[in-house]
Amino acid sequence: MAMRKWIVRGIVWGIVGACAAGALAYQRWTDPGAVREQVIAALSEAFPGAHVSIDSARLRLFGGIQLNGLRLTRDDDPAKHEFLHVPSAIFYHDKEKILDGELKLRKIELIRPRFRIRRERDGSWNLKDIVKPPNGAPQTQLPAIVIHQGTLILEDRSDAAKPTTLEINDVGLTIINDPLPRVLIRGAANSELLGKLHMHGFVDRTSGDTSISFRATEIPLTPALLARLPIPCPPDLFVGLQVIAKAKVEGKVSFHPGQPEPIYYDVHCEVKDGTVQHPNWPLPLENLALQFHCNTGTLQLESLTARSGSTEISAHGVGRLPCVDQEFEVHLDLKHVMLGDDLASRLPSKLRELHKLFQPNGPTTIHIACARHEGHWAPLASGEPSQVSLRPELIAMTFIEFPYPLERVKGDIDYNLLNEHMKFSLDAYAGAQPVILGGYWNGDGRQADVKFDIRGNNITIDEKLLKALPPSLQNFARSFHATGKIDVRSHIRQEPGKDFRNEYHIRIHDTAVKWDPFPYPLENVSGFLDIYPEHWEFHDFQGTRNGGHVLINGKSIPRTDAKGISDMGVSLEITGRNVPLNHELRDAVRPMKELHKAWETFNPTGKLFFTASVERPSADLNDLEVHVDARGATVTPTFFHYRIQDINGQFRFHKMRLEISKLRARHDDALIAMGKGAVDLNPLGGYFAKFDDVQLTGMRLDNEFIKALPDKLQTAAKMLRLEDPLRVKTQVVIAQPPEIGKPPDIYWDGEVRMYEAKLTTGLEFTKVTGSLSCRGRYDGRQMVGVEGNVLLDQAYLFEQPFKKVHAKFEIRKESPEILLVGLRAPIYGGDITGQVRVDFNSSLRYEMNLTASQINLAEFGRQNLGPKSQLSGAAGARLYLTGFGAGIDTLDGNGSIDIPRGHLYNLPFLLDLLKFLGLHWPDRTAFEEFHTGFTVQGPKVTVQKLDLLGSAVSLSGKGEFDLGSKNLSLAIYPMWGRVEQLLPPAIRPFPTTLSKNLLTVEVRGKVSGNPKDLKYRMKPMPVIVDPLLLLRDRILGQPTGNAVSPTPTRAGP
């Protein structure tokens, strides 16, 4: 029993001892401190460049070593930045080796490790020299490594301005060393930036060669992801970038330590369903799809397609990393790009300048083929230059240096990026007309070399065309109000270092114009207009209007006024043929007020042939200077309303002064000539005209001339009834006051010559030959100081010749209504003297008092009675006559003719009378005296007394003579001897009375020079016969004036 107890107790104590011994052995084998030290020692040997620390380590009950807080830092890092932190890890070791005190690992599991790989600013890596280099000893099997929920942090601090960090989470990785020299790696991971990542690869432990292949799908491309990419340039690539896309990446990264380039990578990337927008990019991209291949420093864009609205985008190219923008070649096509200001604001500076130059608007295909080497433009691999090519697709465009809007533009615009040479070759349309554009543009700014030409035919003149001209010429061009067609040749030029020098050569045709400075409408206008930077010229500029033809050549005159303001003057040469002087031409000179005043002063009409030069240095009309050689016009001056036709002369208008020279003209058949003249226009109105050496040949005092005279002179001119041609030479000065309605002040100094003229001054003068000289002034109301002389070579009054007649006349200032004429006219050896007074007050009134003395009867007889007449002695006469108006109906006066001692024999009229009486001439002298007295009332001359006294017989009588009809009615009665003169005065009338009652001879008829026109009738005993005839007429009811004497009537022999 006791034995049994001791046996049981021994077993129990044995078990307890065994357990104690086992516990002591386990404690020895699993000492955490010892295990920790062994693990640290093992890791330090594997990673000699690292400092290893472990919070705790222990053997697991069911195998393996549990580690907590495993950290690795670089030995040479004073800050002790961790590149590996493993919160928890299990190292599976060889249990047999551990009993011998050797820690040999078969497998390592890292739970939630955090591994940081960093490149420093100097380009070194934080893992450099961490791993123990091979020492030539035989390789041993590496434990398998399994990573659960790991985190990989990649940092790049090489660019201090842009440090980059990429964190990959949920890393699940298996690393197996099988076969021995090769370590196989396979695993997967997740990342917010990269999405799901799969990788596999190997590491050759002998050579150090490493190769990792990876694949990532459904990578969400975001600005945050792209900003973390290790792309050192360009720095502003991701500023403002907005991107949404999915990416797929497959690639391989290799490391070959023995190669000159130890790192090799080959990455394929595919992006789809992308939307990209960047403030510096010209277009937002939609439906982006691209594929690129990155192979050891080479980035090859295999394809890129996208859309932006209606724009289709495609590209391919190749570049060199790390700075793709410094080394690349790319071919980019943008089809149907809608050009406009919004797009231009996003273009690079060069293309912005191109857009500003042409201002295109519409769809265009853009092809960019360019390459850069070391940051500079370079030729393409094919040898072609890098260039940007635009192929407009019937767009609208406006060239900035000639901004005429063009439509349906197509062609080529090529910009060579190497030499900054831009070449143009475009076809366009202006309306329905084609336009060709071509040229080149080198350089920028003032150093640019530009040659650009625009050619177009039959371009419609409209506001669009006018706006295309330089601003300084637009108003000038608009001033023509042109409608029609033009052919344009525009030459845009700039030499380096100089300003643009643009020229526009325009051929105008089928056009109508109306120029504001001279708004005369012209049709069928054609010509050439050349516009230069400093001035313009036009030549062969011609047009028609109402049958007239105008040819103009001209140019502008650059000038600077006193204020330093630049301005343009005008110089014109104008030729006109058959130009109608009508209201249109009058309105055309209206803007030139002074010239219009000249027009209104002279009232030109008819058709004009002229050559003119116009100089207008400034807009000031006082600077206007016009030279005109004209012919064919008709003027009717307001100051003398008398038509002057077919004017041929030279005219100069300058500074309110119209100068006239070498004037030739006519008025109907009258010829007009003038050496020189001038009209000074008053800016306030009115004028001062002076015409020297005015000559009129064949001028007549027709109704038009008479109406042109001042009112008071019209009456005198009408009274003259002077219708024969005259020759006038005079100087005329006319001063028209500026006050409206105030008549002009006229001064003249001239001479009128007549030849065989006929005129009336109450009495009719014929065959008047001579001259009248006169000077005077008419102040618009009355004559002021007129004086003159009349010198007549001859004149006939009542068929009596007057030779070398001289008359001096004057109108005195104190009596401006009275004309006084002093007359002296030699005739038949004697003189007629006297004075004529003309009163202009109401109707024209005149008064003449003439005396004739010492008239040679012999000369009178030869002139009037024929060679057979026998007259001798001297006669005297007196005539006083008044009247008014131009006719003879208002004449009133009296006169007498006396021959106190003469010899009147063989006179035709007396001879006929004596024969009628049955008498005959005495042998010597019939009559020795002649006395007559008469009165004048209108055309009726009443002979109150007619006495012919002779030794044998005397005749007395009385009667009437009509000055108008020249009818004579004369009663003559004979007396024997000179009985009356012998009787005492108291009874001296008795013989005359007795003779008149015994026998009377009536002489009736027309005094025409033909004796047969006179009828003679004898009335015996008239004291008895006349009462009986009167009684008979009353009984028979006949007019008393028709009483017929029973004595037969006999015509003169």
C-alpha cells in the first residue's frame, strides 16, 4: 500500500520534474530577448547599411517567431527616417537549426508593412548600400516572403520645386527564391491613384538583374494623379488641368547592373473615355483615346484621337524623357477647328500673332509637324522643316493690314518654326468675286520682313471695302460716295527695323461717284487710284455725265499746320469736254462757298470744254487755288445781265479772287474780247469786279443788252433805236455791296464806234459813222459824274450830211438826272451849234436848241437838188425841239429858215410849180430871198409862213408836213414882183391877201424824191369858190375834207 503510494507519488513528482525541466528548456529556447537579438543580428547581417530595431520578438507556440515593431533606417541617416516599418511579422524558422542556436528562416510574413523608397535631391536613393553585396560564397536559399496589406510609398525629391509622392496600398506580394539564383516576385496592390495593380518579376541574385512586369487597369486619371507623376517639365503642365479618363498600363522595368544604362523600362499605356481641359490649351478634348509607349527615355505617342465639338483631333509622335517638351517630334492634325477669338486666346504666342494677323473665323484643318532638339526647333526626321500648316475650309477671314472681310477662304498658310517664315497662298471670295492672297512674313515686331499681296477683280465698292482702307483714308474714300466695281492690288510691306509701308493700287471701273468736296455726279467712271503711306494719287480718272466727259489726275499733298497737326491737301488736273453747266455742276461747287459765289455771280450755262488745275493745300477754302482754261460756256453776270457765249479764256481763282485773262467770247454775232479782269469776292457777300480792255465787235443794242443796263439808261438806249452793229472798247469796274437787295455801283471808261449806223434821238439819224467816248459812274440809283465826247465822221439827218460832228456831253454830280450835250456840226460850209438837254427823272425828256449859220446854198443844192440846181448865197436856220420817250409823237417845237441874200434858180419844185401856173423862169434869178417859219407838234410840222421873194414873181404860202408818212400839204399863192416890199408897212399885207383870194395852188403828195408823187391843184377865186364847195358838200352829205375843186388836177411834169 505504501509502495503503491510511493510509486504514485514518484510518478507525480517525475511528471512535475519533467514539466519543470521542460519549462526550463523552453524558457531557455524562447527567451524573447534572446530571440530579438538573434533576429536583429540576422537582419543586420543581411542589411549591413541599415539600422534594425525591433520592439519585441518571441517564438510562437505553434511555430515561428512573432515580431512586433520592426523598423529599418539608414545607419548614416542622423534623422533616422524609416524606410521600412512592419507593425507585425512572423518569421518561420528551421526548428532543428534553432536548437543548435542558428536562426535559419524558411518564410517571412509581413503584416501591414510600410516600405518607403525615396530619391534624394542629389539623385541618390535611400536604399543605396543597404543590402549585403555578394561575397563569392555559395548562395543559400532565401526564405519566401509574403506581404499582407502592405503600403509602398515612392518619393521623388530630386526637384525641390515639385516633390512627388506616390502611395500604393493593400500590397499583397509573394517573393520566392526558386530556383536558387532567381527570386520570383508576384503580387497585387490597390491605390487611390492607380487602382488595381498586378505585378510579377524576378531578381537574379547572382548578376543582380531585376525585371518587374506590371499591369494596371481602370486607372482613374485625375489631376491629382498626374500632378504626382515624376515628370520634371514643363512645370506648369498641371496648373489648371482638368482631366477625367480611364487608363490601362502594362509595362516592364529591368535593372542590369553591368550595362551602361542599368535601368530599362518598357511601358504601354492606353487611355480611353477621356475628357481634358487646360487653360493654356486651345480646345477642350472629349472622347479622348490615346496609346503611348515609353521605352527607356523614349516616349512614343502611337495614336491619339479626340473630339472637341465638331473638331476632330489626331496625333502621333515621339519624345525623349525626362523633358518631353525639349526633345520631341510630333504630328498633330486638327480637322474642322472653329477659329475665333476664344480659340486664339488659348493658342501659343506665335499662333496668336498668326490669328491676329488674319482674324479667321470658321472651320480650318491645322496640321502641326514639328520637332525640338535641346529645347530648340529642329527639322523633322524626314528632313522637312518643323511647321504649322493651316488649310482653311471655306472660312471667313480679315487680313489685319487690309481688313476687307473675305469669304470661302481656302488654300495654305505655312509657318516654318525654324526660321519663323510664314508663307501664304490663299484663294477667297469677296461676294461673288475671287480674291487671291499670297506672300510671306518673317520675324516678329519691327524686325519682321513682310511681303504680302492681295489681288481681286470686280470687287463691289461698299462699306466693307471702305473699312478695309487705312483709317486716315477711310473718310476720304467715303467722300466719293462711289458705287460700282474696282480691281484691287494691295501690297503689304515691312522691312526689318521699319514700320509697315502698305500700298493699295486700285483700278476703278463701271462706277458712279459724287465727291463731297466737289459733289458733281459722274457715271461710267474709270481710273487708277494709288494709295501710299504718305499720300495718294489717281490718274486717268474719267467719267461721263449728261453727254459730258471729265478726265482727272490728282494727288494729295501732305502738310503740317501751325499747330503741328498733319493734314492732307489736294492737287488736281481736270480736263472736261462737253460738260453741261447745269444745276448739278452748280450744286457741286456749293461746298466751296467762294467759288459758288463766283458761279452765282456769272450764272454759267451751256456746254463747257476746259482744262483746270486745282490746288487746295489745306481744308481752308482760302487756300483753294483753281486755274481753268475754258471754252464753250455761256455766262450771264448778275451785275450785267447780258449773255456772253462761247467763252474761251483763262481763269484763276485764289483767296476770294477770280482772275480772267485772254478772254474771247461772243453774243450772238457780236465778238467779245478782254485782256484781263478780276472779281474780288467779299466773304460777307458782294464783290468788286474790274475788267480792263473789254472789246466788243459787232455788238448791237438789242433788247437783252438794254435790259442789262441800269433802269435810267434803259430808257435812253431804247430811245436811240440803234440796231446796227457797234464796236466797243471799255474798262468796267463794278462794286456790289454785301447787303442783300442793294444795287451795284458801276464805273466805266470806254469808247463806242459806229459805222453807217442808224439811230433816233427824237429825229432819225442815218449813216452815222464815228465814235463816242464816255466815262462815268452809276451808283445803283443815279448817274454820278458822267462826261464824254462824240466824234462823228458823218451823219445824215433828213438826208442832210453832217461831217466831223463833235459833241461834248456830261451829267453833273449836282444834277444827276440831267444830261447836257454841247453840239457843233459843220455842214455845207457852215455850222450847226447848240445844246441838247436830256432829263432822266421819270420818263426820258429831252430839249434841243440848235442854230445853223452860213449854210452854203450852192453845196446844199448840189447835194439835194441835183447838178442842174442853181443856188447861191448863205442860209441860216433855228430849231427848238422838245420831246420825251423814243418816238416822234411827243415832239414839240418850232423853227425857222432864212436866206436873206441869195440866188435861187432852176429849183425842180419851183420849176414844176411855175409850169403849172403857165409861167416861166426869168432869164437870170427867180428868187433872191427865202423865209419860212414852222412849228412841230408830234410828227406834224406846220409851215406857218413860206416866202419866196423874187424880182419878177414872189410866192407865199403855208401848209403841213408829216414827219412819219412824209406827206406834204401846201397852199401857195403867187405875187407879182416885190410889190409888198415897196408899200408902206400899214398896207404891206394887202397885196398878199388879195393874191391869196384871187388864186391859190394846192400841192399835195409824198415827198419821196420823185416829182411825180406831188400833185398840184389850182383854186381860182378861193374867196368865192370855197364857200360854194362847202355848201355843195353839206347838201350831198360828203365830208368837207373831200371837196373837189372844178379845176382839173395835174401831176407835176
